[in-house]
Amino acid sequence: MNKVGFFRSVQLKFIIVYILLLLIAVQVISTYFVGQLERELVNNFRGSIDDRVDVVSIYLEQAFEKERPEDQSGPSLQEEIQSIVSEVDTVEITSLQVINNQRRILGTNNYLEQDIINKKTTEDIVHNVLRDEKETHTVQLDGENGNRVFIKAMPIWNDDDTVAGVIYLKANMEGVYAQLQRINDIFTKASLLAITISAVLGIIVARAITKPIKEMRSQALTMAQGDFSQKVNVYGHDEIGQLADTFNDLNDRLRDSRATTEEERRKLSSVLSNMSEGVIATDETGAVTLMNDAAGHLIERDPDEVIGAFLLDVLKIEDQHHDISELHESGSMVIDYSEDDEPFMMRANFSIVLDEDEDVTGFITVLSDVTEQEKIEQERREFVSNVSHELRTPLTTMKSYIEALTDGAWEDKQIAPKFLHVTQNETERMIRMVTDLLQLSRMDSKENTLHKEKVDFISYFHDVIDRFALNAADHFTLKRQLPPSPLYVWIDKDKMTQVLDNIISNAIKYSPEGGVIHLVLKKQKRSVTVSIKDEGIGIPPEKQDKIFDRFYRADRARSRKLGGTGLGLAIAKELVDAHHGKIWVESKEGKGTTILFTLPLISPKRRGGG
Ligand code: ATP
Ligand code: MG
């Protein structure tokens, strides 16, 4: 905000109003005062003139009344009149003429106009007095010098109440007006002085009033910049003082609420940045306003760059959805970002943000990586379908054989035992499968604790091979390649036997009769590697990864015929993992298969334990 210029300030307005009020007051006072004074002075002036003329008129009346001897001894009327009027000085009454009722001038007090004596007067006012027999007066401007002149004419009465003559006088009023002017000058000077003093006082008062306001303004500016540490001074308890108090109060509240907001913001941002879920906030148009690091990580974009971009573009779902509000209606969706070799699924949950009027002000999208979840879910579905399928097959077979038996085949001594044998086989297969499944499920839920013990793997391996050699010696050649000295491992013998049994029986199952099976054990630095190699049908490369999956059989028909369920290697893998080993396959189609696994050796330093 820029500064308020002096010409727009309250200060100037205040001073102007103040001075105008003063001027009006002075004007009113002076008009009244000067008018009154003028009237007073003029009245005084007239009063003094009247008083003097009254005296003169008494003498004049006597002079006119006086009986004069025929011989003309003693002064004539004119001489007597002239002597009376000569007494009147010309300071104020510049001219005092005595005129007889024939309008002839008998005397004047002014030496300069002695020549008018005995001449007839031309003044109308004299004529009027003679006619009306009434005193009259007027104020005129002197044609020569522009002075105000008081003119008065009054009759001189005879004893018989007839008019003997007229006193005509002219008095200069300039003295009165000069006095008035002097008083006016004094008044004007005093007024100017008063106005000047008042203006100065006005400036001081205006300053005093506007100072706290100015302070509050600069404080408001400081507050706008986020600094709530300062307070304004409170100079009193008047309205402005109260305003300053309220202002300080407001400052405190703003500071508190800002601190709260700041605290909330920090909490929110720490929650957002520590969340493993990605969060994207958008405005009501769908433009991104906020995005946490987790979201940036999930969609592989810099959160700062994404601000302002559209959510549908950011999530790359603009071809599936055109309107952001559709997303909210769908609640959540799984977006597949999988690439050829890398699966990546993301779940997005959408919710709307409403203001107090229930209007939509934005959307919140929460993103989570559900690749693993989706994979597990997929596997679970496959597993359930596999189990159902695998159980159904033997059951269907058994059902049809049992139906045949009930339909009468049981009486046939040749067929009945065969049929019963099949159902028995199928039942055993089912039991085996259910046992395997149970074992896997126990291993999944980590219930299956291993009973490990220190075992010399060489002699143990020999024992296992011996058992096979006894049973299959006629059909297969088992070639061993084992080091002579004992190698100690920490294993659960029963479980390890299960692993080896399955691998060796697979080798036998998937090899033609008379094949050679190599059983090799190699010592590494800290582990042993067991490999069982056959010269059988082999496994195509694309299927090699999958043979450790549950229910997976490379060649379904052949395996089924051989009584396999596809769980053997899955269990073997779980067990080898539980022994902290690794299992893998090397195979060439038509040439043979090698299954290899490792087991950690007990280090010579470690005795017992596990
Ligand atoms: P189960 O062992 O449960 O009776 P199975 O032998 O069919 O049944 P796995 O032992 O898990 O199941 O083996 C999975 C699949 O891997 C087999 O069906 C087979 O196709 C393939 N396979 C395993 N070992 C060999 C091998 N030595 N030669 C060729 N294929 C094999
Ligand atoms: Mg098997």
C-alpha cells in the first residue's frame, strides 16, 4: 500500500473544515458586530449634531422673534444670525446655513461660502421643509470627494407656529466611517491572528488525532506481512484509544489463529510426507493443487512440476475418463501401469471435498501400490480354481467307476476288483494331494516348525539313495558323486527326505527306463550344492521358471498319468527356503533335467546351536 498524500489526508480535511468553521464564525460575528457598531456610531454622531443644532435653533428662534427698531439701530437680523452660526465650528458641521422662509440664505458658518449669503438656496430639501413644515434629513455622497455627508434641514418656528426659516446643515460623516474602518481593521487583524493560531492548533490537534490512526495503518501493513510481534500505542480511552485496543486484540487473535493454522499445516504436511500412500489434491476443475512425495514416487513425476496439471492426464487415464466427477462416482479404480517385464498396479481412491454449502471445492485422490496385492489375489484365485479342478478330476473318475459297480459290475469277478483298484488309487491320490496341500498351508502360515538337527549330509544322502537303489535298481542306474569326508548341515531330516524323494522320483518319473541318474554333491566355501541329474524328457525353457509353482505341471497329461499333482516341487522349494537354501533347475528339452539346491554348511567354528 502506498502512502496517503497530504492533499488526500484526513489531516488536511480536518484543517480545512476547522478553518472554514472559524471563517464562518468570524464572518457572522463581524457582520453583526460591524452593523451594530455602525448604527451606534452614526446614532451618536447624529445625537451630537442634533444637540448642537438644537441649541443653535433656540438662539435663532429668539433672533427671528426679536422686535427690531425701525431705525435700524443695533444689529440686523442677518448680522445676528451670522454671529450665531459663526459660533458653530466647521470641524464636523461643514456648513450650517440659515435660510428664511423666502429661501434666502441669511448666514453660514463656513467662511468659504460667504458669497452665497443673500442668495436663494437651490436645495430641494429646504423647499420640502418649508412646504411640509417638518424636519428632514438624509445622507448623501459628496460629488467632489465622495465623502459621506449627513444633510439635515429643520424649520425655525415663530411664536405663532409658522415657519420663520430653515436651518440647513451638512455634516461630514467621514470621521465616523474612518473610526469604523479603524475598528474594522483591528477586528480583521484580530480575526486573522485568531485564524492563524487556530490553524496551527488545528494542525496540532489533527496530528494528534491522526497519529494513532497512522500508527495503526503501519501496524496493519506489518501484520499483512505476517509479523504479529508489534503492538500499537494506546494514547487514551476515547474512541481512537478503544479502536487501538481492539486493534491490538485483533492482532493477538490473528497471531493465535495463524499459529494454529501454521501448526495444522505442519502436521498435515508431515502426515502427508510420511504417508506411504500417495495423496493428490485437486481443485474443482481437476487441476492438481498438492501432491505428496509418495504420490510423486508412485507416478514417477516431480510433485512440484505436476502442480496445475490435470489429474486425468497425471494419472494417464484421460482416454478412459473424460470428466473428473466420474472418478468420484466410481469411488476407486485399479490403474494398470504394467510394462512387458514389470507388473505395476495402482489403486486410486477418489473422494470429494465439500465446503459448508455442500458445494464441491476439490477432489482428493489416494494412491497405493497394489501390485503385490493384486498378484497375491490373482494367485489365490488360480490356486482355488486349481484345487477345485484337481479334486474334481479324481472324484469324477471315482463317481463313474462306483456307478458302474452299483449298476451291476460288482457281480463281475473280473471287472469288479479292477474298478475297485482304480477308485482306491484315486482316493490315495486325493489323500496325497490333500496332505500336500495341508503341508503347504501350514508352511504358509508358518505353523510348520522344523525340527532341525546337526546331520552329516554325506551319510544321510547315501541312505536316501540306497532306499531308491533297492526299489528301482532294475530300471535305473543311480550314479553317486559324493565327497568322502563328512559335511555337516543343520536340517530337519524328515523334511529333507521329502525334498530329495520328490526330486529323485521326478527324475525317475520323467526319464525313459534304463536311464542314468546322477546324484552329485559339491562342497562350496559355506554351503553344499546338491544336484540330481537325469537323461529324461527335459523341460522347455519357458516352463522352467514355473515348475516350482503350485499345481504346475509342464506336461499335464503325462504327469496325471504318472499320478503327479504338481505340488512336489512347490513343497520342495518352500522347504529348501526354510533351510536357508536356494533351488533351481537346469534343463534341455529331450536331453535331461538337473535340479540343484544348496544348503548352508555349519561353520567349523560353530558347535551345535541352530
Ligand atoms: P507330484 O510331485 O506332486 O506328485 P509332479 O511330479 O507332477 O507331481 P512336481 O514334482 O511339482 O509335480 O513337478 C512339476 C512339474 O515339473 C512336473 O509335472 C513335470 O512336468 C516337471 N518336472 C519335474 N521334474 C522333472 C524332470 N526331472 N524332468 C522333466 N520334467 C520334470
Ligand atoms: Mg514330483
